[in-house]
Amino acid sequence: MQKIVGILGGMGPESTAVLLQKITRRTPAAIEQDHLRIIIDSNPKIPNRTDALLFGDLKPVIDGLCESARNLERAGAEVIGMACNTAHAFLTEVRASVEVPVVDMIGETARQARHAFGKRTVVGLLATDGTLRTRLYHEALERQHLEAVGPIGPGVQNAMMDTLDTVKLHGVSEESTGAIAMAIRDVAAQGAKVLIAGCTEVVLVLERYPPSLPWLDSLTVLADALVREATMDDPGSTE
């Protein structure tokens, strides 16, 4: 029996819409009724996750994420996914706020990276300051015997953050590619042979303007995990 999927989204809104599309396209369905029931709380009012992590005002973010998770649970969601990589810094708190499983997009992506790229590979991380500073992907990838590097060149990460904010407000344009291309060159110079789009807005850019290096899309990984958990008779662990 299928489980009802809840999407804790809005961070940003377009990537939440893309996640819904990915889930729909990746669900095995012979007829319309085979598709999953999906409940979305697209809540762009949740405060900026990176700002909270860098400057220490965590409570408003935790409260917002947990409120949205509880809303989804009350509405009938039986498994939840968060359509924001940086929000996974608060995964423990979100999981504690509900009684239904919450998928770990970071862990899922790291496991998929090992499967796709093999051990001992250097992975270039394209992510927010908050995700990089908290080492969410670094630690998850290390558990999979992969090494992670982020941009270190002067101004490179700042330029990418500005681009990510612009994408959230105005969508993807050709101008979006400049800072991300610079970040890709930076991590490649550090030995990265593959990339992880560790921010949902990076996914939007790379889908329209694919990089030369192989890359892994965290939104697609989350979509696959939610389809798997919703269609298994016994979903098992989402750790």
C-alpha cells in the first residue's frame, strides 16, 4: 500500500515545484491512479538557514521547519522529505517533532555518490555557506570513503551565494552560470573529478547548463528516495 508523501518546501519555491515534477516522472505508473498522493507545505517564510547557522539565531528556523513538518503530519503525510540541503543541519530537530520518517537527503546523496563514482574519489561540493561550514556533506561523504572539497578561491563562494539568491528570486538565466562555472573550476583545481549539486538552486542551474564534469543531483536523489519509501511495503530505515 502506498504511503502519502509530505514535502517540506519553499526553500526556494521553484526547487520545490521541480521536486514534485521529479517525483511524478520517477514514479512507476501505468495509470493516473498509480501516482503518489503528495502533500506540500511550501513555506518561504522560514528564515534563511545559512544566516541562522553562521550567526547563531537558530530557534526561528527550527520552529518554522518543525511547524511545517507537523502540518504535513497532521494533513496525513506518512513520510516527509525536505527540499533544502542546508535545512538538513536541523534534521535531528525536525525528526524529533513528528512521528513519521523524515528522509535524509544528504545521507542518501552521499550513498548514491559512492555507488555512482566509487571509493576514493574527490567530490566537488557546490553548496551554500551553511552547508559547507557545517560539513554536512563532508562528513556524510567521508562515511562513504569519499573526499569532499568546496570552493576556496578568493570571492568564489561569495559570488556563488549571490547567484543562488538571484536564482531564488528570478529563476535561472545564462548569467547564473558565471559564478557556478568559476566554482567548478576551483574545485577541479583541487582535484575534484565529479560534482555534487548540494543546493537545490544549483540543481536548477546545472540542469539547464550542464557542467563538463559528471555530477549528482540531490533533488533527484531525494525524489527517488521518497518514491522508494512511499512504495515499499516496509520502508525500513531512512537514516
